[in-house]
Amino acid sequence: MTTQDIQNIKQRFGIIGSNAQLNRGIEIAVQVAPTDLSVLITGESGVGKEFFPQIIHAYSARKHGPYFAINCGAIPEGTIDSELFGHEKGAFTDAKADRKGYFEIANGGTLFLDEVGELPLSTQVRLLRVLETGEFIKMGSSQVLKTNVRVVAATNLDMAKAIQEGRFREDLYYRLNTVEIKVPALRERREDIPLLFRKFAVDFSEKYRMPAVKLTEDATQLLKSYYWYGNIRQLKNIAEQISIIERNHDVNAETLRKYLPQNEGERSLAIAAPKQATGDNFMNERELLYKVLFDMKRDMNELRQQVAQLSSNQQAGINTPQAEDYQVVEEVKDEVLSLEDIERETIRKALEKSGGNRKEAADSLGFSERTLYRKIKEYGL
């Protein structure tokens, strides 16, 4: 593909930037589009993975067929099979009529399964079958149905780790990952950051009918050096905050820094409060703090499992631990409980801030809705 061809695709789909890895992803999408190969799009949350299945569909022979994007993490576990494969009347308590699933109504078209790593294992089995044979069975039915659907999936998970932990089927991973498109994180395409900010600033100036904010040179350098844990989504959020709040539309580094969690250095843990914390940037600060919290909790859980194994060995008369080992056990238990208390309180505050809107709370916490539902139930919130 020529540079002009790639540029035309960017203009058509509203993609901003000239990063080489981004351009390569677009090239791959166009190359695989005429085939029926399954494609897995990988990348961190907020990098813009949703553009690539649209490109694949638009440049395929299915372009006149239906296109559906399904967020697998936003559908409750109890209804995900019904959403994807449909159900017969009476299949479960609320099944008051027959319902077609996406694999039936998207026949001849494309399905984009976002957050595919959030699918329950039972659903993964059904998905593998339809990918391999084109056959599926509605819930509550024994009739085998056929479908001709192109599947494009996306995930922000470390799939190798998910497979190792038994959360994702290895055979399904390889079936989905016939072709992989890796979307770069925003910090990997720093040359594009000023362009993206300018685009968002213009969009918000039109939306809110006010002059577009402009960055001074020092603000631009600060913007490019920031780590951007939340990627393009976080950049857009900050551009909107500045557009609404700042009356001086020439934004310098000092002003911009108020909207960024402090991160002295290339990859600091940005958990300190901004110089002038506001309700708008609290959500970003909390999101970063929450990521740090989960890393801590994962480490503590791994340590707790090791200690549990140590205790089990002691009961079996193997490698009997000394007194100091029991002290470690108690310290680990206390620390894990403390982290769980923090997690519970953070979720409670997110729900309170969103007025009970679970989708909004899940977005602010960096969760899928299904994970938030499970946590609410776990903590009795």
C-alpha cells in the first residue's frame, strides 16, 4: 500500500497519527479483509482497537452485510450465551419468546467481539465450535443452526497469562489469533500526541461553542513526555476537561500539570494528587491508584498462595516451618484483608460518585461491567 492509500483510510475512519506501527496495523487490516481469516486485535485499553474491525469489514466482500460490535465484558455472564447464540421460549425464567442471537442475525456479515478475554469458559466452548464448523445451537434448543460470520476479536489482556491461569482456552486463542494486529500504546507513538490533542480540542470547541485551547511549547513537551496509562481515552478526557474549565485558552505546562497526576520521570507511579485536584481529574487519579492497588493485591495473593502451600506442607510433615514463618502468614493475611478493605471502599465511592450507575462506575475504575457486578456481589455493596 502507498502512503496515500493509508492516509485515505485514516481520513475515512477518523484515525489520527503517522506512527509506523499504527500504519502497519492498517496495512494488515486491509490485506486480510478480503479473506475470512479470524483476526485478534491486541493492545492496552483506550488505544483505539475498535477502528480495525471497521476497516476489515469495509474492505471485505461482506461490506454490504451486517456489522455488529459486542462488548463481551459488558454483558452479564448469565445472558451472554443468549446474546450471542439466541434462545428458545422457555429456555430460562425470563425467556418469554424466541430470540435470535448475534451469530444468527449477523449471517453474511462481521462480528466484532471486544473484550473477548472476559467470556466465561462455557461460552468459549460454544464460540470455538461456531468458529470451526459454522454451527451453533440456541439455548433451550436441540436444533443445529448454520451461520456464515466473520469474527474479529479484541482484548487488552495478557492472553498467555490468561491461558496459563485457566481463564482462557488455548485452542480458542489460536483459532482467534490466525492473524494478530497489535495496536501501539499512546506512549509508543509520542509524535502523534500533539495531533490527537489538537483534534480533540477542535472537536470540543465546536461541541461547547468556545475557542479551541492551544498548547504552548512547554505544555506540548509535557504532553509528549507523560506516560498515558489510559492512552487515547485519557488524553481525550483531559482535553475535554481543559476545554471546559480553563478560561485562558493558551495552556502552558503549569496549567496542564494540574490535570495530570504527578509523574516525575518516564514511568513513575502517578498516585499523588495533582497540585489543584478537582472533581474532574479525580477520576483519572483514582483509576491510576486503582491499577497500582490491583498490582499490589495480585502480588499479595501470590504470596498468600505460597504461604498456604507452606502451611499445607507443614501439616504433611514436609519442610516444617519455623516460628518466623507463622509470623509471615499472619502478616500476609492482615495485608490482604487491608487491601480488600481498600478495594471495597474504592468501589463503594465509585458507585456513589456515579449515582449508582454501574456502567459509569465500571468505566471510572477500569473494570468491565461483569467484573464490577461480581465485586458488588462479593462485597455485598
